[in-house]
Amino acid sequence: MAKVKKKVKVIKIDTDKCNGCRSCEVICSAFHASDKYSIVNPARARIRLVREPLNDVYLPVYAGEYTGAECMGRDKYTVDGKEYEECAFCRASCPSRDVFKEPDSGLPLKCDMCEEDPPLDEPLCVKWCLSDALTYEEREEEVEEEEVLEEMDTGLKSLVDKYGLDNLVDSMARMLKKD
Amino acid sequence: MRYAETGYNLEIDMSTGNIEKVETDTELTNHYLGGLGTNARILWDRVPPEADPFSPDNLLIFGAGLLTGTPAIGCNRTIITTYSPQTLYMAFSMMGGFFAPELKHAGYDKVIFRGKSPDLVYVWINNDQVEIRDASHLRGKGAVETEKLLKEELGDSRVQVASIGLAGENRVYMASIEHGRSSASRLGLGAVMGDKGIKAIAVRGTKDVNLARPMEVIDFCNYLIDYIPERDSNPIPGVMPILAGLGSPKEMLIHDEKWHTENFMWGNARTRIKDYWTKDVEEKWKETQESVRTRLISCYNCPMECGAIVSVPGISTYMMKCFSKLTYTMAAYSDLDFGFRIAQRATEYGVDGFSTPQVMAFALELYEAGILTDDDLPGLPEGNEERFYWLLDRIVRREGIGDVLANGVYWAARAIGKGAEEYDHNTIKKHEQLPLKLSMLNPIYFLMWATGEKINITQIEGNFPQAPFPTREEREAFVEDWPHVPHEKFKEYFVNWELRGENSFPYYPPPEATCDIVDWQETMHYIDDALGVCAGLSSFPLKPPYHIHNWPVLISAATGMEMDKDKLWEIARRNRTLIRAINVRRGLRRKDDRPPENHWKKRFPELEETLLDTYYELKGFDKNGIPTRESLHDLNMDFISEDFEKRGIYNDGQSEEKS
Ligand code: SF4
Ligand code: SF4
């Protein structure tokens, strides 16, 4: 495969600076509304604050890849004496839990770094994080060209995993007939 | 489609267990916005003025502000409303945190409780699924502990919980409703929640909040995101640290407590210690604060970090905000370490951090004076700090003398008698106040202490400086960049205000100007409490991001309502008048609009009467503090004057309005 230049976008997360405000969730959900900014709903955000004040746990986690199958087990971290909830650091939209999924359709959510044309100066969660728990950096790297699943493919794939290909095809056929 | 609001209230009858989702009337939003405004209208409509606060007829309303849950920064308030068991007037308290946004995402603007549950229960609101569940396993548990246990029980750390501790269960008049780093503390809301048998409300929501004109809302938010850090990093010169920046205020960040410790009174609002703040104290307190403060924390969608996680070695972790770090400390003539320790127990019990320390200091004064004796306080420990713990434990259990003290200073003094009334010297309308005793009458503060319906100075003061700056140059520099004023005349009021001489207290600002200043500050609070924004970003600090000229833009963009400055001002006036009317119907009159007698050494009875007259006139009240027919008519609230007529309130010999 050919080498290409790729812009690597990095959000740096300093959990010590996080005050738990969830502004990152607010603006992410608004930006990704189908009619831009028309709704707020942290349950649709592609960033999620794991927050347990009494345990001093403040952990912003970004939605990563969708996975059709859950892990064989669970992980549970203790860092600096603080115990994190099961799978806290995991970024996957996974069948074992309802995080990083649209609350109504269950379709997976994934951080797209606020893709926009023309591009934004920085992702919006970073802009709205006034405590600088989130900061942003870009750098260039040479990488092998790769095939990326588009958003619709990911969504469809998750439906296939959930209901099976046959059922999905049947149901699409039914929908086509109605129209 | 409804914008910003959900358009639904949740009605729960605790007696029958009936739960209903009820669509709300858009007319109410147009008239009162939401939050405190619509809460008040519901209380007026549905609770008869004769109702005892502990009767099943009384309502307990948890209302989200109109803009709560929109991206507007700091709009996160839950406004809780009922009748106060202590003052017997309308009680309202606003709490920050995460509760109201979650409620909106569950699909409701308010939860309205009526009736009484025979057993202790908690209410679980999970989007459309609402259940009343047994809470016998939570009986006697701390408020913070309850929150933790419920999150575990419900298996979701995103659930938001509002709970009461032992004080609320035992209907202690100082009982608060606690929610994480926040609380609705004043006026005994927790006692009414306990009376209804509700240990906690847990809520989880995953629905959308809609915006009418999204791009305009976001443009406004972009202004906020620039303005807030800019303003906060440019403190206003010549103003004490907690008032120089934004926030509500940032007591958890700030170490310098010279102003509070030397100007506020210690004990039962008794002693001023003028040279308290020495280098030694400063170092020791700084060390204390830094050693227990784990992290500075914010409420939902707000960058201000006014609260903190507090972990004192050996006792369980809790959260604190604002001034409670000093109230126990100063009531007990102790230090900050004691303050942080006892506040942990007090937070679990769920009590008001303003009133409770004062009640305890009052009891110990009575003991020293021989009015309370060893017979009344059997087993009272020797040490001063131990005595505070001892009293606190008894108050929240209503044990022995604690049962009397649990009703607050006013009622306790009357129950104890033997001259105890003399020691009740810091209440207004039966409610304990900040421990301040000053010299020269301040006309602005006179009116705010006397007439504030919230009966709490911090919820009426704010946008106008508390004192003049020493030189004219400084004052001119301050007003130069002051777009917040509703009218240019406020700049003049400030520029001409002097520390000494003719243009100083008590005759400056003159009554009309004084009333304008009070009116402006008060109006901003009523706007905030209807919209659900934290006062720390709006009505409390100087030069805040939100003000009377930009609110209409945001309200209109978020809700789709037509809004301008005059209309908004009128709504705030309507809400203020409605709450006065509710209290008038429960007996409030001019004679009750008084600060504590000894609040200032130098009083000016004639001037004070003029101030009240002028204020009432500006507000459209008659000489007895009752809203007039005309002003009610102008505000589209003829239903109130009709009710007053029926009850004979205008002709009860207490009203001097000519008919
Ligand atoms: S970068 Fe954009 S898409 Fe990703 S979490 Fe932040 S706001 Fe959401
Ligand atoms: S916006 Fe920043 S401070 Fe607030 S929760 Fe997100 S990461 Fe934490």
C-alpha cells in the first residue's frame, strides 16, 4: 500500500484539571445534532465523563470504535488508589453496555474530531473546556493508506450484528415496499 | 414543539401513589418564564393560604429553570418551592449541581409532590418510567451516603439524586435538601420533603432538549466562552477578593478570609474580632484548606469551580461550596479545621449551614446566661467544640432540648421563655441571617434586608457595588465600561457616591436612587431564578456575562418567545409581586419588613419609613406592603386582587389603601 501524509489530531486529557462540568458533553451533543446545534442531550455525546466525586474520579473518555462482540471479561483499574468503574477507560461502543450509543436507535457513536467544512480550529469539547483539562494538538505523520468504514457502514454493521443480516434485509425490503 | 422547556410536569401524589405526566400551559411560560415564576403560580393556585406546611395539601415543587439544560453556561438550577415550616411564608431555594438538567432530559420541567406517604420512600424517575420505591433501608442514612447507595442500587453513576438526611426525616426546620456538591438549604425545604415521606429523588434522562434558533444560541454561547475567562482573569480593583471576579463566590479557592473573619460576627452573631487575620492564622488556614481540598469542582455546564471535594483524614468525603466553611468555625470561635470537620457531619445530616451554627451558638449563650441549665442539657460536654457536635446530634434527632432548638432561634426562644427572646437578635421573619452587625445605616441594604422575599441577603444583592470606591477617578473608571446598567442614571448614582460627607450614608443614595438600585439588583435575581442560571454568573457579581440587555436575545433564541428588555423586566416584576402576594395572603405586612434591630448601631427611623414608602410605591404596593389593585391589573394579575377582595385583605384594617 502507498504511503500518505496524515494529519494526526490529538486531544490531550489532563484529568487533574477536570472539574466535572460536562460542558464537553453538552456541546458535542449539540454539534452533532442532525440539524446542527438544535438539541442538547449528553446521552448522545461522543465524549463521556466518568464522574464519581466521592472517589475523586473525573475521567473524560472519547467514543472510539464500535465493536460487535464484547470482551471475554471485564477490566477494572485502580490508579493512584482510586478505583474506576468496570471498563471505565474503554472507548468502544459495545453490546455489554449502553454507553456511546444513540439513546433511541442504539446506533453506535464515535468521536469524529468535529469534522466540519471548513475545518474548525479545534474540536468543540476542547473549546468548551475552560479549565484546560482538554487541549488539542495536530501533527503530521506518514502512514500506510487504509480503508476507513464510513459512518453509515458502521451503523449498518452494528445493525447486522444486532439483528442478523437476513432480518435486516427483510426489514429493508418491507420498508421499500411501504414507500 | 416546545423549545428550552419540555412542556410537561410530573405530578406525584404521595398519599395515593398516583403518578401523572401533565402537559403545561404555554401561557404560564409567557407570563412567568419558568423555574421560580411558574413554581410560585402553582403554589398560589393550588395550596390554600391556610394550609399548614406539614399538611398533605402543601406542595413540594422541584422546578428546572426555563433555560436549564440548554447550552447556556451556568443554567443548571433546580428551584425548590413550598411553604416554610419556620417562617410560614413561601419558601424557595435554588440549588446548583446536575439535578435539573437531568430532569429535563427525563422529559419534565418540574416534579410536583402533594400528599404524604405513610412509609419512607424514594422516587425513581427514569425517563417515562416513574416509580415510588421503599426506602426503609435508607432510614437514618446520611444525605451523601444515600446518594451513593442509590447510585449503586440503580447501577448507574449518571443517576442524579436529591436527598435528605436525618434532619429532614425528623422535620427539623433547618433541614436541607442535599445534592452532591449543592444543596437547597434555606427555609426548611428538607423538613417538608421528610414530612411527605420522601427520602430521595433519583432521576435519569436521555431525551433531547430542543432549541428554537440554534445558531443564535451558539453565537451567544461563543460570546460567553470568551467573556467569562476574560472577566475572571481581570478582577475588579478595590473590591474584596471574593467579589472581584465571577462565581458564587469562590470560597473553596480563596484563602484570604480577612474580610469575613474581621467583619462578620463570631458566636451568636455577637463579637467582632478586628485583628483576627494575622500571618499565623493565614498560614495555618491555608494549610488546612489545601490539605483537605481534593479538587475544585463545578456544577453542570459551568466553568466556575465554586465547590470542592473535601476529604478530612479519618472522616468520609463530602463536597462543599460557598460560605459554610466559616459559619461553624465562627459560631464556635474555633478554626477552619473544626469548620471542615463538623460540616461533614452536618452535610450528612442535611442541615442549613447558615442557620444551624447560629442556633447552636444561641443555645450555648442561653446556657452561659443561666437560662438553659444542666437540667436542660444533661451530659453537655466540657469542651466548646464537643458541645457543638453534641448539640448538632440532638437537634437532628429532636432529642431533649434538641427538639426545641430544631425549630430555629425564633421559635426556640419563645418556647424556652425566661428572657430567651432577648437572645433572638439576628432573625428576620423568624429566619436566621448572616452574622453581621454594623455601625452606620446603609439605606440600600436596609431595604434589601427588610423586604427581600427570599429572606436571605445574598439572594437580593449583587450588580451594584456594595460601597463607593474612595476616589472619583476610580468610580469614573469603573462606570466607563459598565453596559450592564438598565439605565444611565445608575452610573451617576455611583460616581457621585462618597465614603464621607454629604454624599454618603445614610442620606446618600437618596430614597429614589436607593430604590432604583434595589429594584435593579432584585430584578436580576428574579430573572435568574426563573431562567435557572447560577447567580454567580449573573445577578451576584459585578459586571457579569449575563445582563438585562443580553438576556432577551438568548431567551428569544432558545425558546422562540418574543422578548425584549421591557418585557423581561415586567415578567421579573410580575414574579416578584406574585411572591409578595402569596406571602401577603399568609399574613405578611409592613410590620414584618424589618432588619434585626441591632443590625446597625445608628438607625434613622424617619428615613427608614421614607425608604419603605418609596420602595413600596415603586413596586406598586400600598403603604402596608400589599400589591395594589392597579399594579396587579397592569401585571395581568387581577386574579390576585379579586382574591384579596374576597378575603378582605384590602380592608382588614391593616391595609391603608384607599378604595
Ligand atoms: S472532538 Fe468533537 S466529536 Fe469528538 S468528543 Fe469532542 S466534541 Fe465530540
Ligand atoms: S469540559 Fe473539561 S472540565 Fe468540564 S467535564 Fe469536560 S473535560 Fe472536565
